[in-house]
Amino acid sequence: MATPPRNIPTRTNYPLTDSGQVQPAQIPSARPLTPSEFNTALVHLYRGEVSRANTWRTRLDGTTNWAVLTTGATLSFAFSSPNNTHVMILLNSLLIGFFLFIEARRYRYYDLWRTRVRLMETEFFSDLLVPNSTEATEEHWRELLASDLLHPHFTMSLWEAVGRRLRRNYSWVFAVLVLSWIVKVGIHPFPTTDLAELIRRAGVGPISGITLIVVGIIFNGLLIALALATMAPFGRLKFSSEVPTRAETRQQMGETERNWWE
């Protein structure tokens, strides 16, 4: 038997004001949640934030894999023949730097969802096991979470994300590239220890070897300076742990000041 169509009210069913305009229906106010309803809603929110964090964590592995694969392919080509130029290693260093920038952007999104997850773990779930008696003197964690849901903000700057990913993964890739470039220049087309010959080999077309060596030192020096400058206690965040404590999580969630480069 066919289901009769629903009787959907039209605009003519709404009450009219004194001027003849349609008066919109009043939205009923939400009733307070019971403890059971609150716990259920928060658990669903926790599961959703965990899923978001896992998604962005998987995306981090993608850029790291790109960096490793391109580095392996470049070094295999560079050392496969004495006639292959070392410029490929230099170009690959720039490409790895681009991958580092992409991964830092993704890491900021991952850290955003991860910090929310960590806040619920350190405040809600831990309090179920051991009630915290010091909460009355601090800003309530639900206010921090609600503020972040209403006004989302990254918990770390872009440069802090670049520095953290550089220290964790990409420093090893850049170190391999530097050592490989030195070995390539020293053994191809034939092994030599003559300094003048090594400088001549380092040149590329109209660019002298001295120029490329100086540029390489500056490039890698900036990477080292960035990695050190974003470490605790030099960075804005005074910790560098991948799993922040309760106090560190509150610091991240409550931090609203941003610098011009963020």
C-alpha cells in the first residue's frame, strides 16, 4: 500500500504579523544535557577527532615516502655512470625542501586535531579514573574545547612545524644528500684529492664551484639554524615532546597569540 504524502506546511500556514508579513516559527531552546547524554556526545566527538588525526597522520607518511623515493632514484642515477652530472643531487635537495614545506602544512592540521584528542584524554578520560581536585582553580577544559571548536586555530606556527619535521625526518635525508654530493664530486669521473680539481668539478656551466659550495653551505646552515631555533626552549612552545602533558595541552589550546609569519 502506498504511503500517503507528508503534509508539508507552506508559508501560508505560518502566522502573520500586524503588517501582513510572515512570522517565522520560534525555535525551541535546547534543554540541558543529562550526564549520560553529555558523555555519549563527547565520546562521539572524541572518535571523530581521532579519525581526523589519523587521516592527516597518513598524509604525513605520503610526503615522507615521496622524499625517500626521489632521493633513492636520484642517487641511483647519479652514481650509475661517471658521466652523470652531480646537478641532479642539488636539484633533488630543492625538491626535498618543497616536500618538507608541504609536510609541515599537513603537520599543522594533524596537530590541530591531535591536540583536541589529547585535551579530552587528559581532562575527561583521566578524570574518570582519578578525579582532579585542582580543576576549580583553572580555566575549565570544556571552555577551552568549546572556544577551539568555535574559533579553530593552529596550535603551532608554520616554522615550528617545519623545524619539527626537519628534526624528526628530513635532517637525515639532507645529510645523505650532502654526503652523496661530496662523494660524487670526489670519485667521478675519477677519484682525486686535489682541492683545485674538486672545486672545478663542483662548478656547473657558468656557475663556478666556489659559488655553488658557498650556496650549499648557506642553504644547509639555514636548515640547521631553523631546526635549532624552533627547539624548546627557544621556540614559542616550551616543549618538544610528541605527546604533550596535561599542562602542555592546556598551553596549546589556550594560546591565541600569533606572530606575523604564522
